[in-house]
Amino acid sequence: ILGFTLNVIKNAINLDDDIPDFDWRKNIVDGLKYFVVVFVYYLIPSIVVTIIGIASLSSFFMAIGKKGLETISNAASPEVAMNAIPTAAWSNLAAGLAITAIVAIILFLIFGIFATVAVCRLAKYDSLDEAFHIGDIMDDIKEIGILRIIGFLIILIIIVAIIGFVIGLLSVIPYVGIIIGYLVGSSFIALFYNRAVG
């Protein structure tokens, strides 16, 4: 499916309104390329956010202390365990989660833009190398305009979410709704999203 959607993006870039034909061998290869590009671009923010999240949890447990952890583990009820956690630990956890969330939003937004442009370059040039030419990707982003890209992606995600919600409502209908939702609806969302990205 990823390989097919890559062809949808390519047709959109080339202003071709036709739906691409299924070529299982090519689609599988293109799908693997698509996966590699997305995986690589999201790997860095995932690692950074995970490290920050672990550090936040470590700060939380350090604030509780060894004695506090023993009290919690021996607590007779959940209420007693919760009361054994000091206010400073909750403060550390809240601050850590807030920092993690902010960093995650910023990093995934930045790398999401790079990944989107990289996938478009992969579709256009049919080359993994082109998907990792950071300089060329930055030139493309500057040419399009980063604010326009962010605005476009936000609007696109909202539209896809609305379509997904409607499809979810249809899925409530026994048998027929499930078929419409998962086969027709999912296919439509995939075509719409990738056509718009292209």
C-alpha cells in the first residue's frame, strides 16, 4: 500500500489525474523505500523524546527516594501509596511531562516537514539518495514556504480527521458499514492524503 501511495504522490507532482496501476513487485519495492525514508526521519525525534521521557521518570522516582518507594510497595491500599508520594515528585513529573510534550511537538513537526518533502522527492526522482539530500530538501522548503507547509499540513490533518470520523460513524452499521469504512473509506483517505501531499 505504501508503494501505491508513493505512485499517487508522483502522479500528483506530475499533474497526472489518473489513479496509478497496481504493480505488486514495484509497489513492494517502493513501499520499502517509503518506509525507510519515514523511519530514518522520525528516528531522531523518537530517540530524543524517549531520552527526555526517561529522564523525567528518573527525576520523579529520585524525588520519591528509596524510603518512599519502599513505603509505596508496602502500602495497604492505592490511596496510601498515592499519599506516600511527595509533592516535589509530582511537580518534577508534571514539569518533565510538559517539557517532553513541548519538545516532542517541536521535533516531530520539524522532522515531519522534512519527511514529507523527502517522500515527495523520493516519489519524483524514484531515488533514495534524493530523499536524503538535506540541502535540496531545505531549498524546497524555502521555495514553498515553511508557514505554508505547516498551514497546509494542519488543514490536511483536520480534513482527514473529519473524513475518518464520518467513516467511523458508518462503521457502526453492521457488516456493510465495516466494509465501507475499512475498504472504501481507508482507501479514499489514503488516496486523498497522498494526492494532496503531492
